[in-house]
Amino acid sequence: MDRTFLDLSPCGPLRGALRVPGDKSVTHRGLMLLALSQGEGRLYHPLKAGDTLSTARVLRALGAEILEEGPHFRVRGQGLRLREPEDVLDCGNAGTLMRLLLGILAGQEGLFAVLTGDASLRRRPMGRVAEPLRAMGAVIDGRDGGRRAPLAVRGGRLQGIAYTLPVPSAQVKSALLLAGLFAEGVTEVVEPVPTRDHTERLFRHFGLPLAVEEGRIRTWKTGPFPARDLTVPGDFSSAAFFLVAALVTPGSEVVVEGVGLNPTRTGLLTVLQGMGADLEWRVLEGEEGEPVGWIRARYSPLKGVSVDPGLIPLMVDEVPALAAAAAWAEGETYIPGLAELRVKESDRVRAIAHNLRALGVAVEEGPDWLRIEGGGVRPGEVEPFHDHRIAMAFAVAGLPVGVRVWEPEWAEISYPGFFQDLKGLCAAS
């Protein structure tokens, strides 16, 4: 079969303002909590893309009524009791869906379900969620001793535990907190390094039990809770590509409006400022607990930096975008703490190194680090490795000189219309 590709001509200054699609993490979690609520609620401005449409489809199979109303979702929940599915639940490429759903299904007494996904998702580690859930009493089995999908879950009685995250993971934390809503006693998650806190903010939004202090997050068994409308902010991870495009393309100035500015997500802004980026942003309001505002990026001569490893959990999805910026920065950029990127939609460390070399950039790759010698890129061809963020990051990296992106449709996993928006900013100049 012939492969698809997209040739992007060299782009002059990027100019203009745009809004990016809704936050993927908040959309996943909002749909799940509305499915567990009683009554009807609306999810305004959600992301409607591959991963989140998988979540809607799976939740429908579990009994939730999810209707599309223009750009929004209307959800009628099943309360805390979901319906046993008639078939295998296909999670597509959505790791967030599979991991968080394990936490919910583990507490559904008597319910049996099998979860699978595409080839990429079936390779990704699930033991990090299954093992602490088993400690709570969950019955989970699957390939590789229940560490990889397909996974079979039989819901049962759960007991709260205290669990310290061995590696920073908002998905593991969220799965345990969701399971804790069904468990006897207190469920406590200890995170030595902060991770994104969308689940905690949504627990507060829906009035669910939650106590947070000094890296300890606790929840406990809840009764039925009412549905509430929720507005989803723009996705900072999607905005990151346009910020970097503006920073590396001479004469550019881009404003992203209505974007989420949750401080557990914006580590990239700190790193880019340290590289000399001309960035400014402002929080204008809170969307149901999520700070929202605008970010302006202007072209800036960047300099390489050594990234603080403590910032990586606050920008784990933005590392491909950072690598694109580092390719254009003067000098060396060192990015440590990347073990988690080996088990994303692709091995992102390998994918980043491959594509940097394809664009003529010198790069060294270690087990959990990258060392990038910047100074600019040459025209070339880039591979997405079945990974939406790799496709978008290296389209941006090659934009000032021209680049061929193979299989650009992978961007639609999180950002339908990405390339149209990118071309629109180029045309506006």
C-alpha cells in the first residue's frame, strides 16, 4: 500500500492568533466522571479526536449515553454502576483510557470486561497500573502476566491502600484515585515528584472526596454524585507546537488563546524562557478549576540549555516540541529523565533522535537522555513512528526550510486540523 505524505514548503513568518482543540487529558477524565455521575451533564469544547472518541465509544459500551451536540458532548451517566459490555472494549491508541478505565472497572462488582487496543497500545506497559490495583483486591489478567493488553478485568470488592508512585505518572495516580471511589477505607497516593493534577481538580468539580497535602492525595468511597457541566480548556500540549514554530521561524509572532495554563503542565515555558525565548502569558479565568489564558511567542535566537530533570514530569508530552526548539538553538541542549518516553505511543527517545538526524542535526541518545547539538536543520523527510506528537514536532522543526512528513494523518489522534492551522499561520504572513 502506498504511504501518505505531506510536503511543507519553507514558511516565512508565522502571524496571527488561534485556538487549539480541547485538552485531551481533561476530555478523557471529564467523560469518565460524567459517565459515573447521576443525571445529565454537558462537556463543552472537548477534544473530538482519535483518542477521546475511543473513550466516548467505550463508555457507551458500558452503558453511558453520550450524544454529540455540535462541538460539545451531552452525557447521561449510569451512576456508579456501569453495564457489563457485550464485546471486547477497543481502546484504540488511548493509553489514558485503558489505564484509567482499569481503575474504574476494578471496582464494578461482578462486571467482566476485556480491554484491547491497537498494536502500539498493546506494547505499552500496563503492569504499573495492574499491580497496585491487585493490591487493592482487583482481579486483572492478560498478556505477559497482566502487564500488557489485552487485559481481562473482573470487578470486585476493593480495599484502600497507601501507594507511593515508583515513577512519576498522572495516569497511575488517576487510576488508583478512581478505584478508591469504590474501595473500603482510604486510598492514598504518594507522589515524590508532582504530576499533572487534572483528576484532583475534577474530583473537586464533581464534589468527590479528596484531601491533598504535601504530595499525598487521598480519597475514599463515595455515594452517588450529580452530573455537572464542564468546560474544557485548550490543550497546552497542542499549543506547544505553534509556540516553538514561532520561536524558530524569523519574524514570527503567534498568540494562542483560550489555552489551559495549569502549572503542572507548563514546564516547557520555563525551559524555553531559559533558552532565551520571547514568551509572555496571562491567566484570565478558571474553567471549573483549570486556569485558562493566552500565550504569545515571538521569534527568538535560542541557546542550548541543560534541562532540570525535575521539570520533565511537568512537560513529559512536550519533549518532542522541545527537541524541535533545541535543533535550532545555538549550542548543546541536554534533556535527562526520559525513561518514560521509551514507553509512549512510540519510543519517543528513539523517534526524536532518528528525525533529528534526518534533518541533519547531531544528536546523542542514551537510555534516558538526549544530547542535541543545535544550530539549525536542513530539508529532509521525517517519520511519525505512529505517534501524533512526533508527526507534529518534526513538521515544526523542518518548517523554516521545508520538510516532508510521512503519514501526517497520525496528528489526528490529538489534533484534527493541525496542518491546516499551521498553514493558516504561514499564509497570514
